[in-house]
Amino acid sequence: MRSRGRLRIVVTITALLISASVFAGQATEPLVIAASPGLRAPIEALGRAFERTHPSVRVRVHYDTGLELRQTVAALQNTGKHFIGTGPIHLIAPGGDELITRLEQKYYVLPGTQRPYAAVPLTLVVPAALVEAPASFEELGRGARYRIAIADPVLTDLGRQTRRLFDALGIGDDAKGRLDVASDARGVLDHLLYGRADVGIIFGPDAVREQERVRVVATAGGPNLPSVRATVHSMAMERYCPNRPLCEEFLSFLESPEAAMVVKSLGYLPPEGR
């Protein structure tokens, strides 16, 4: 059953290639990215930006979880039907760099092609209408009185990263009695907006999506707090990529100022040094 499921996915990806070959009656060059659904917003935005400077290219994205992406790539390479330059996938963008490393170890992606394109920072947010607010994460310590909404540090990645941030800043003990623990990012926003907390900590992309209701006052990993590293997402070239020069162009585009502007507009940070 699993092998048939993988086969269906391969057929779907192949269909993406075929459908991308004709657009508005004109021949186009397809570029297919296999990606995690959690990265839909930045990858599609980057794809649209790339198309604007490459009008003959159409970026198409196939979404799957990290494990299923790995299984799909393995199925493609183990069928014996593909070889260098004939595969249906150009680039792979899983939900974390750890998976890219595993794929590179298996030679499912080409070594040396990994390119970071977006980092997910923690942000300190307050209600949009609030005038007086802390200007930094450090101000949550130092005897402050702010009530802080955070996600569950045991059950959520957001909460675990928040706890690591507090530990890095040395404010964990001081803030402990003022923490309002929510089940997830949505809960953090609800607690903040309904008055149970004065400030909240959520990921940057969530803050941008809620920008009509909340205001970002500090960003971890940004210029005001460079010592705290944000989670980085990368993509790499699939081993049997059908057009390596095109893939290299897209990977180079990810390092451009235009790509940095795209990810910033969505609440991400460009990778370090850009």
C-alpha cells in the first residue's frame, strides 16, 4: 500500500511538470519544488518573485510532510527509471535542515547545493493599540511587572524555543511567576488580546498574519538580539534534477536582496549575513 502511495505521488509530481510546460499558450520551463506544507507561504512567494525575473519559468510546488518527502525521493531513486538529468523534482525544501542533512548523506540531494533561504524568529508582541510596551526581551526581566503569554514549553516547539530564549537572557527565574501558559500560538494570541497577559511571544510569521491586531516590539535573532539563533530553513538540489543550471539559478536567487525582502515581508529573517 505504501509503495502504491509513493507511486501516486510520483505520478502527481510528473503531472506538475507536464502542466507547467504550457502556460497561457506559451511553452515554459517547469521548476518543481518538493516542500513541507508548513513552508507554503515563503516558498510560493519566492517562486513568484523568481518567475518575475524569469518569465519563461513556472514554479510548481508539491507538498508533503518531512518523512513523506524523504520516502518520495527514495521511491523516485529506487525505481531504476530515473538517472542524472531525468528526475521529476528539481529542488527539495523540507521543514528543517536536519532532514536535508540526512538526504545529503543518502545522496538523495547533491552535496554542496544546500542554500538557506529563511529563518523563523521569535517575536515579542503586544496589542496593536497599546502605547507603552517593552522595547526588548531583556525588559521582561529586571523586576518588570509584565504578564507574559507563552506557548506550552513541554508540548510545543514555540514554547521550547521561548524557554531557551529566557535561559539565554538569564530572565527565566525572574519571569516565572508572571508566565501565562497557553496551549499553542493561537492560545498565546487569545490570552494576550483578551487581557490575560500584557505581552506575548510567537513566531514572526504568525505575528505578520496577525498584524492588524498585534504589534511586534522585538525580534529574537534580529539586530537587537543577534545572540539568539532563529530556526533556519534551506533547500537543496535533488540528485536527478532535470535541469541543473535552472536549479542553480534559483538557488542563487535565494541569496539575493530581492529574496531577502520577500521573506522579511512574511515575518521571517533572511539567513545570517544577508
